[in-house]
Amino acid sequence: MTRSRALLILHLIVFIWGFTGILGKEISLESDQLVWWRTLIAAMAMGLFALFTGRSLRVERKELLAYIGVGLLTAAHWICFFGSIKVSNVSTALAIISTTSFFVAIVGPFIRKTSFSILEVVLGIIVIIGLTIIFKFEPDMTLGIVLSLAAAFFAAVFSSFNSVLVKKYPPTRIAFYEMSAGMVGVTLYMLFNGTLDASLLDVGLRDFSLLIVLGTVATAFAFIMGIEVMKVLSPFTCALTINLEPLYTIAIALFLYKEDEFMSPAFYVGSILILSTLFIDVYARKKPTH
């Protein structure tokens, strides 16, 4: 796969992910219940895909332990992300999740055993400045911002690990076991906090239909392809490209929810500053032509 093709696929995935925030708002389940269904449906879809395409899901113990760890991180990311949407709004959650690129710049080199990039750190600092502007002028969204920051950190860690795993193992196998581990992890989390009860299975037709879309298209397909492009693209480039997700989601949210999604001018200044790092990264990495 060429870099250009990988970027094209990544942008398609980001466009699909742009709808996950809307789906999260529309589905009436609590964030942990939503993630339980999402991981279950995604794991089943990936298992069926592997079965019908003849892809092996055989796994060694050491490999499985890595998948379990990353799967738990992924589930934690989604619980925090959807939790942020539930307590604040779609715009806040999606703007703050853009700080994933900053966390990748910091934790990525430790996980991948590579040197720090000055460019990535500088762009990460720009993201933090944009975040500070948002945080200062949106005090009512504090809990949502904190949850979205936690989601960004978890995303940075699990994506950095996946960038290492994809060099050794097939994306479908990685995704299947990570989703399965995530589902088990959420089940244990719900059991621990006392929210695991019969209401988990009491899902209306509308919610279930949206969950199917979320679990298959926005998770199974997008997650596998997201891992696949990491064979070519760095986690930081992926994280910055994913910063386009808020543009899609906020635009859709403004159309659907109107005044519920309108924020102060400072919010949009900070958001634009965060999203500008994507274009700076593309320009800075562009090879000169003669």
C-alpha cells in the first residue's frame, strides 16, 4: 500500500468516524452499555469476516496478552468519549479529543522505541494552547473536557501499541481479539460498579439499529482499516488526520441540534487552532520537488 492510498483510506475512515459522536448522542444507552454493545457487535462482525474470508484467528499466548491490554485501553477510551458526549455535548467531546496527537507525540516514542520529533512536540504544544482557550471560556463543560482528555490519552496509547503490533500480526486478528477483550473488560467494569443488570438487554429497535451501524461500519470496518494503514503511516500522522473528525461531526451536529451545539467564539478559535496542526504537519512533511 502506498502512502497516498493509505492517506485516502484514512480520510474515508475519519469521515465514517465523524458520525460516531452523533450515533453516541442518539443512542439512549449509558456510555458503558453503549460500549458493551459496540464491542460485542464489532467482535462478532470481525469473527464472521475472518470465517468467511479464511483468515486465521489462531493466536499465541504472548500475542493474546498484548491484544487484551490494548483492547482494555480501547474500551476505556470509548467509555470516556461517549461519557463526555453525554455530560457535555458533541462539539466539546470532538474538539478535545483532538489532543490525541499531543499525547501520541509524548507517549509514542516510548512505546515504539523511537526518538522524539521536535515537529510533533511543537504541534502538540499548539494543540494544548487551543485546548487552554477552550477550557478557559467553557467552564460549564469541565467534566466533559476532562473525560474527553482521558479518552484522548487512552487513544494515543492504544494506537501507538497497534502501530507496533501491525508490523507483526494481521489487522483482522488484532481487531477481533482487541474488541473481544474490550467487551469482557466493559462487562467486568459494569459488574464492579453495579450497572450490569437486565436493562443491558432491554434495547429498543431504533437503538439496536443504530448500534448495528456503529458496531459494523464505524467500528469493525473502520477499526480494521485504521490498523491496516498504520503499516504505512505513523501514529502521529494518523492522530492529526483524525483531527478532521470534529469538523465533520460538529457540522452535522450543528445541522441536527442547532442551538444545543452552538458555543462561544473562543471555543471555535481554540478548535481551529487545534485543527490547524493537521495542515501544518502535512506541509512540513511534504518532500521538496525539483
